[in-house]
Amino acid sequence: MSECIFCKIVAGKIPSRKVYEDDDMFAFHDINPQAPVHFMIVPKRHVDSLAAVGDPDVPVLGRMMAKAGRLAAEQGLTDGFRTIVNTGRVGRQDVYHLHIHILGGKEPLGRMMPSDGS
Ligand code: 5GP
Ligand code: ZN
């Protein structure tokens, strides 16, 4: 089986705190949350990153985006949230299985990009 950690999570080989699952996507809480609520939505079919998306992935990506707001609301994020898709070396992607981060909490998050670039 794939060595990809998110493929293993999707397959249930590595435990996770599941938020949602259907035929095409899997959502689970981040193990190292960067906000009071922080979960990710991933396609079940392995795609390395947003830079590697092809035409066959388009419908699933659309459904993932459409699901994001509903899942956020179910997690209590009724007053907004942030989505992040880190891509490649410059985007500081750590796990090379495409994922949408969804972050939020009761209070507004910090700036999207720290001005000192850290
Ligand atoms: P990236 O930097 O690639 O955008 O984000 C990868 C995310 O995956 C990180 O926020 C990291 O905390 C999370 N992560 C890495 N390994 C695991 C794991 O085994 N389980 C869960 N739930 N999250 C993980
Ligand atoms: Zn994978």
C-alpha cells in the first residue's frame, strides 16, 4: 500500500478524529491544531498537491470546497473560518497528499501572512 500518511488515514490504517467521509473525500482533525478548530479535507484518491490536479480531479475538488462551509458550521465555525492549501516547497507543504486546511474559533484569526515573513 502507499506510504502516504493521508492515504493510510483514509484507509483507516492510521487512526484519526474523523469529521466527515463519503465516497470521494475524508475530513479529519489536524493532529497539531493551529487554531481552536483545525481540520482538513482530503480527496480519497491520492493527488500530490494542488499543482498536480488534473481534469479528473475537478468534480471532487468542487465538492470538497462546497462541503467546507457545511463542515465548518458543524464544527461550530458559524462566524467565519480560513481555508489554506499549502502547495509545494515554497508553499511549505509537508504532506504530499492534497488537503484543504479549515481553521477557526470564536475570535478572529491572526493575519493571513505575518508581515515579517516568518
Ligand atoms: P501541510 O504543512 O502539508 O499543509 O499540512 C500537513 C498537516 O498534517 C499538518 O498541519 C500536520 O499537523 C498534519 N498531520 C501530519 N501528520 C498527521 C497525522 O498523522 N494525523 C493528523 N491528524 N494530522 C497530521
Ligand atoms: Zn495519499
